Amino acid sequence: MPVSAFLTGLYNKLNSTNNLKTALSSRFYLGHAPQNTDGTTLYPYMVYHLINDAPDWDFGSAEYEDYLIQFDIVSKSPSASYRDW
């Protein structure tokens, strides 16, 4: 599957009705979060990055690809999800 098809599918999945979409108010972005005209950013939001995509040669062909995606969720508040390890 081409990387563009994968990223489109990921965006469509994120954009479907789910708890993550509700919690982030649909603020998820590929690469970087935009700023408002006053230079601020609305919180919370998620930025996702394609870290790596590589052909998988396990079966002797490049029919499959492995994708490594990084998700960064950003909030202004020290949320309850923070754990002191």
C-alpha cells in the first residue's frame, strides 16, 4: 500500500466518531499543529508523524510495508494521565 493511501486511511479512522476525536475536538494534524492568527494554538491536540516506512521483504517481494507512526498528544494542563514513574 502506498504511504499516501495509508495516511489517508489513518486520517479517516481518526476522523470517524470515537472518544479520541471527541476528547481532542477533532484537532489532529500530520506533521505540525497550525497556529491561530494571534499566534496561539488551541489545546488539546494531537500531531502524528510518519517516522519510517520500509518494504517488508519477508515473503520475497515488496508487497507489504512496515510503517512507524509517532503520536504526540499535547495539552496545557498537567492532566490526570501524567504518572510519576
